Amino acid sequence: MLCCLLCCMLCADALLLLKACKNSREIEGALSAGRKDGAAIVSYLAWLEQQLRQGAEVDEWGSSVEMSRRRMLCAGAIGDSFPTISSAGANAAVIH
């Protein structure tokens, strides 16, 4: 029994190791996604600065929607990988 458990643990580690090793196509995909997301973030921050300079109120929900909208403008975007978690003000440190 111990031998089976040990084999399962070693196999799981080997699979994790194989998953961790990325080929050139996977690496390029990750870099491309990072560049696109970075461009969306910079675009969002410029929008946010403009909104604040104009005295507009920007809440967490509106901000989240705008960030998602800007990410969806990127080629190949299919949606957010998870819902945005955000907060502001006195309780900003307690977002979960």
C-alpha cells in the first residue's frame, strides 16, 4: 500500500513538472496576453485619470465594467477569467 501511495505521489510530481515546462508557443502566448492586458490597463488608467480630472464619480462597479470593456477590445479576448474583486475607502483592505 505504501508503495502505491509513493508511486502516486511521484507521478503527481512528475505531471506537475511536465505542466510547468512550457514550449515556445505557450511562452509566446503568455507574453502576448501580458502585452495586451498591459495595454488595456494603461488605457484604463488614462480613462480613469480623465474621469477624475473632470470631477466624475467612479465607483468600484463602474471601474470594473470599464476595465473589462477595455480588455475585450484586445484581439482574441473572450472574457474575464474571474470576476473583479475591488474596494475603496475605509474598508478597502477587507475585500474578500
